[in-house]
Amino acid sequence: HLSKTLDGWLWHSNTYSCDHTLLLHDVTVFFIDILSFLTTGKSFQQQREAMKQTIEEEKEPEKSGKLWCAKKNKRKRKKLLYNTQKNDDVDNGEILTYEEMALYHQPANRKRPIALIGPGSCGQAELRQKLLNSQPERFAGAVPHTTRSRREGELGGRDYHFVSRQTFEAELSAGKLIESGDFEKNMYGTSSDSVRQVINTGKICVLCLHTQALKVLRSSDLKPYIIFIAPPSQERLRSLLAKDNKNPKPEELRDIIEKAREMEQSCGHLFDAVIVNTDQDKAFNELLRLVNKLDTEPQWVPCSWLR
């Protein structure tokens, strides 16, 4: 099942280990997180991260059944002392601090964009398309930008915003693009203005994004609702992909689950909800339930979004 911790969501199996070392580790980390909730200074956060790193190095490998997506590492590592005053390994911009939160109820005429996050092959693109097809009068996608030439039948502003490379790079430098990339020497991206255009029509903008896009998205005035699409067990994931005539190797399945674990570990505190995609229809119904809930129930958002 899923449980929410101060650091995000954790996946748990139905069987728990009674290992005292693991229990002591969990309690210690929880105690550290409680302290960091009460004290949010940068120096304290650096010490917190250093202490958690030391605990990770000292603890024994996780036993099967504790966390199904926990990373196992049987290699012995040398214990290192960490001096936050002399060591620059900690990225101050990435250290987790706790935001002041407030309840927010979205206005009827200004819907929050829905951002689906997850590793490849977990079904977020399919869920997005199913949502767009189910109620086109309610959901819409943002029109992306591209530097490539317009093709026959394409319409600017409907299929793409066709721009020059100079314009694209200028918007990228100005932080106006939520995400960007290149393909066959052409650049593609989604701008916050494109998302805002959908919101201004009264529709709900649905996005599929990488975790790297969350920083720009959350620093905008768009107030996104972020849903993490998590993979099921390895065997169940294999069955789901087989329905799409895909036959991934065992190591490919493990890579997907490991990627999900890494994404949760680094960005789990930014997720508003988690859907474990064990079944496409059930996942879609849960997605629709979460979206509908935004109209009826206030949600916690950073206070900085409301200023």
C-alpha cells in the first residue's frame, strides 16, 4: 500500500520485516525529519542530509518485503565523516526544506493544470490521451513550440507554435519553457504561456512531463496538480506491456522500477497524488476521481502561490 511521509510517498508490500536494525533506522530518520520540520535553516538542513547519508551507509541492506522498490546494495562502504562547513557536495538548491502550506480551492473558471509524472512505459501518456479523448470540451493539451518547418496540413497555433531558433532560445533563456528538447536538429518545447492559454478558455490543461520540468512549472503562477504514475510489481508490469505487444527483458523492467524509485526519492515531496498503474481502466478512473475532487475539495498548496 501507499503511505505519505514527510519526505514523500513510500511503496510498502503487505509483509513487513521485524528487523530491529531497520526499525531503528526508520525511527531515526523520522526523528531527523521531525526536527527539520521544526527548524528550516540551511545549515541545519545540510546537517540533516549529512546525518541521513551516514545512516544510509551504516544500515544493513533492506530485506525483501520491506519496500519493494528499495535499492539493494550489498557492497560494504567505508564510513565517511561529513563536514558541512568544508564540503561542497551538498547542493543547497536541492536540499529539501519544508514549505508553509495553505488550503486552496480552485475557481470554477480557472482550473489547475494536471501534470502526469512517471518513468517511461508506466502509462502516463496513454492516461493523458484517454483523458483528452473522453471529454474534449473539458480537457485540452498545451500547443507546443517547435523550430521545424510547417508541414502540409498543419496549422500554426493549433498543431504547433512555429518559431525561429532565435526566438525559441530566447524564451528558453527567459525561463518561459516548462520543458524543451531537440529531435532531428529541431527544437521542441512547451511554454507556460501555452498552458495559460488553455486555462484562460476554462478547460483543464493535461501535461506529461519529466521531473526536471517541475521546478519551472512550480515556480510559475499556474498552480499545477502533480500526479505520479507509478509502476506496479515487475510481473504485473510485464503483463501490462504484453498487452501492447511489448516484451521487455527482465533488466528493462527492473530499470523502470528503479527509475520510479529514484524519481520518488528526489521529487516525492512535490507530488500531490500517486496512482499505481496496475490496470489501465482502474488507473483512469482514479485519475478522473482526483481531477473531479479539485472542484469539490480544497487542496494544500504552498503559501507562496497565493501571495
